[in-house]
Amino acid sequence: MMKKYTAYMHFLFAVLLMLSSCAKDHGNYEYTKLNDVKIDSISDFSLMKFDSLKISPEVNQSESGHILSYEWKIYSPKTGKTKTLSKEKNLAVVITEEPITDAYELLFKVTDQTTGISEFKSFNLKVITPYSEGWMVLNRKGNDVDIDMVNPAGKVFSDVYKLSNGNAIPDGANRVYTYYGQQEQKVFVQTASDLLQLKGNDFIQIQNYNSLFYEQPSPGKPELYFLKNGGDREFIINDGLLYVMATNVPPPTRFGARIPGDYKAANFMAVGSKYPGIIYDEKNGGFLSLPANKSELTAFPLVEGAAFDMNKINKTLVFMQPAPVLDHFYALFKDPRNQSFHFYTINSNGTNPAVKYQPMANVPDIGRASTFTIASTLPLIYYAVDQKIYVYDVEMNAARKVYEIPDAAAHIVALRMLKGALVAGVNEGAEGALYYFDLAPTGNVSSNTKKISGLGNIIDMVYKPQ
Amino acid sequence: MSLEINKTMKITAAMCLAIGAMMLSSCVKDKLIMYKDEAHLYIEKVASDVSKDSTSYSFAVKKAEILQDTVYVKVRIMGKAANSPREIILEPSGKSTAIAGQHYKLLPYVMPADSFKMSLPVVVLRSPDLEKKEVFLELNVVASKDFMPGITKQLGYKIKINDFFSKPDNWDQRLAVFFGVFSEVKFAFIFKTLGMSTFAYPEQVPYSQMTYLKIKLKNALAEDEKINGLMMDEFGNRVTFPN
């Protein structure tokens, strides 16, 4: 009897426990609608350092009379640091942030003091310099060589190197480069014995030849700085010898000793996935390749269907640049024996790298050409002789004159392509100017749209994207 | 009948007691356990350290006037630091071929007060016979009046001493990628060309610099071959560096 009773008690207790979990919660909660704060979207901005930034944001709340507090913060992707700009509703500050390649992130925070709930809106701010983007024109005024920057609006900023570094480029300079490395934009100025790396935004010198190397080449005679944009190897040709720096390895990275071998590299290079480092060896008259992760140059294999033997060109390389076809490069050679010119197409990523060869016919005055450039989409090569511009049509194997600057004393020193247009750096006496040309679908010059004067005597130029 | 009830109740009561006791036991405050054992001493082994349990010392990469040098053996104590200096004894094992006084010298070792680790200097001596043969010294931590030997597997430290170009400890795992197969002739050439005999890659010498050193060696070897012909090592193989 008693045993049964105990069992009942146990059972009842268990049931009670179970039931208690089903009890309905009759809590006396009060639900009130919270004040709903809304911020209208804020557009992105692009400003120069020391420009003022004024924003009057539209802030609405569903309940009136709530006190709101405000906060504006700026986050730098470079330093990873956040700074408060203002605690006012309307932002009015002078931007003192350094110009960097990436945009800063701005955050506007509105807090309802009654509820403590915050609402956020973020937008981007790009801090640029007057010369973040445009033509970097290396030019000489009197004895000084410096960089003039011509921005996309056509405004000229003179002597920007001196402005940032306090003096003109030491020992003059003969070439400017700009590339995108793996991380950042790289800008270089090449002098007879030095290679200066400059900060992309303000051209402050950050490295020189000595600091680029573990052991600086002797004699220091830089002839080319080359990398494929975004590529993981960078190259220097110094006095005909090749130096390489891999950038896909743990930092720090620097250039080392010269790539071994008996060769003399011309100051042009081609880079593709299959052949990630092609030079032309003037000593032995053939192309050579530096395979990935290797330190010895190799000759090219003879492939069936090759238009020519990559290893036996036996001419002087005059010009080589990327062609309008992916991974292809156009190369112009001069045969010193008879002064004839020869056209080659190589594919830096092809099983057969030797794509096309033809002796060039009907190329007036090409032996006196001062500069070359390749059209963006058509198989055309522009070249300039004195004040005249010619275009060599690869398919037609002939060149035609497409423009002539009226001033017979003018001298075109640089031809460059920019977004389908042709831009010429022209010296007229001691002064330099940029001529902008629109091109017809045939490759002819349809019009001379713009002339920017007021530059020094032009030596070299390159377009620097932002 | 009542006997049976009694039994059930007893069991229930016992169970309740047991559960209650278990619950209560979880509330006892844990006392900190202090090290009360005797002080012990053992060789410190840091996983990333290439010479954690042994090292090679070669006089070949030192100037001729260097007649003695020091190798350090890192030791650590188990237990608390003491407020007075404590004696440490290292003893060569029976396997050692190095002769005390000729190839090495041990010093009196003392763990200073308030210290729990230190490096013990072992003097290595440039004996002429080291040019021909390598000697081996195994030192063991033995009981002293202040310390008992500590972790059993970390009581010995091996030192190889020679006066020729012996293989650096990290050659096979780290350096072979850049320098290739080891030979004394090659290592002597590396030392002559670079003036370096240790390459702490990747800890101190980055990849980029190792590549530079490799290419520098390739160029130097090519120059040397122009004058002296092919360089052959002690195994009769041509000395080369990887591509």
C-alpha cells in the first residue's frame, strides 16, 4: 500500500514538473513604439587634402521632440585607425587626411538620447592630390629636370618633384614609369645612374637605387624598370643585365644579383603567364625567357607552326610594347646590315610564342622615328618623325602619314595612347606641349582636339591613373 | 510488509543523501596547488630553434687567430626561483669523443638568485686534430646539491666540434632549396664568396635575400670556373647551385 503511494507521489511530482514548463507567461510588459530615426543616403566624395567637406544630412524621426546626438567618424583603410571628425549635425571640416590610393570610409552616427539607439550611414571619401591623375611629363626647364603634371582637365602643375622634395631631380632624368604592383601604385624616375621611387600621390621620394637592391649594380646604369601590372615579379635592366625581384614571397623583398649568363638585354621586356620574363639578348640576337621561380635564362623551344625562330632574330630591337591582342607584343627590329625594318608579333602566353613576322615595306622615314606607340584596339603602330605622325598598318604592311604639325620646327618626342585617343608630347623650341588627337575607326587622325602648352622641353611622359 | 517499506525508504533516503552530497561537493572552493617538489633543472628546447638539442661548431668559418670560442647551452628550472645562487652540474656522457681540456672546457655553473633560466657557456677549443676529425660532446644535466635532473628527455645536449666545413644544421630542411646538395667544397666556396656561414632562413634572412645570395653564388661560381675550370667536390661531383 505504502509502496504504491510512494510511486504515485513520484509520478505526480514528475507530471507537475512537466506541466510547469507549459505555464503561460502573463508578464506585465508594456510595448511602446520606439522613435524611428532615418538618415537619407549620403553620396561619396572625392576631395583634395585641405579641401573643406560640408555635409548637411537629412535626418528624420518618427516621434518629435526626441533629443538626438550626432557623430562623424573617418576610418583610414591604410592605418586601420578611426578618428572623430565632428559631433555636430552638419559636418563642416577641413580634410587633413593624407591622400592614399584607397578611399577613406566615413561614418555618420545619429543616437536617440532617450532610447540610446543609434542609426548609421556610411560613405566613401577619396582624398586625392591635384596630381593624383594625369600625364606625368618629364621635362627640362633651363638646367632643371622635373615632372609637370597635366591633369585630366588639362591643368598644368609645374615642377611637382621640386615642390615635394625641395629640389629638381638630381642629375637630370630620362624616363618616368608608373605601374600597379601587387599592393600599390608605383612611380619611378630614372636618371643616368639612379632610379628614384616616388609616392604616387605627391611624388615624395621614398627609395633610391641603392635601397631597391641588396647589392647595387656597379656601374649603376638603369635602363628599364618593368613589371606587368599586378604581376608578382619586377624587373630592372641595368647596363644590359637583368635583375629580378619576386614580390609573392614574404617581405621584405629587394632586387638581388644579376641573372647569370652571357647576354646583353635590350631595354624592353614582355611578360605573360607562360613566359613570365622575356628579354631580347642583343649579344646573341635572340629572345630569352626567365621561367617562373627560376634564376637562369632559357632559350625558346622550336614549335611547329612558328612564324620565326625566337632564338635567331639577329637584329637590333627598336621597340616592343603590348599589342591590342591579349598577351601579344609587337616588336620592331632594325637590321643594321641594310637598315631595313622588320615586324614581329610574339605571344607571351602561347605554346607558339612566334606568331607573326614580316619585313616592313613602305615605311617612310622609319629609321628616323623618335617615338612609337601601338593603337588600343587595331593592329596599328604610330610613329613620329620630326613634326609628322605616321601609322603603320600591320595587315597592309604599309605606313601612311596621318598628321603634320604646321610648325616645321616642332619635334614630336613622345606618342602615347590614352583611352583610344592619341597624345603627342611635342617640343617647340625650348617649350613643350601636349597635342590630343581623336582617331577615326581607320586609325586616321580625325581632329586635333586640344593643345596644352606651358611645359618645359619634354623628355618622356606617361599617363598616371588615380 | 513494513520491512519492505522501510527498505524502499532507506534506499530513497540514501539516494537523496548521495545526490545532495554530490551537489554540495561542487561548491567546495578549489585551493591553488603549489609546487612543493624539489628544484629540478633541464635543457630548454624551443621548437623553432634549430639548435634546441644539439649544435655544430666549426672553427673553419672563423679567423685563424680564433683559438677558442663559446657555445651556449640553455637551461631552465622547474620550481620557484630561489633567493640565493644555486649550483648546476653538467657532465660529459660516456659517448662523448671530445676530450676535456683539449677540445672543450666546462666552467663552474651557477643559477643566479631570482633566475629561472640561463645560458651556460661551454668553451670550445681549436685543437689541431679538429681539421681532420670531428669530435662529439654530449653534456648531461646531473644532480647537484641544489638541483635534481628535470624532464627526462631534456637532460642532454650534443655539441659537434670540428675545424672543417661541416654541414650547417638547417641545410637539409631550409638551405638546400637555395644551395643544393651539401659538400664541404661547396660550403667552403659559399663562405669564401659571401663571408657568411650561418643562414637563419627564414627567421632573419628573408626569402628574397636567400635568392639574392644564391644568384650571387651562381655568378661567382661561373667566374671561378672561367679561371679554374669546373669545381669538383669531395665526392667527385661538380659543384653547382640550383636554378
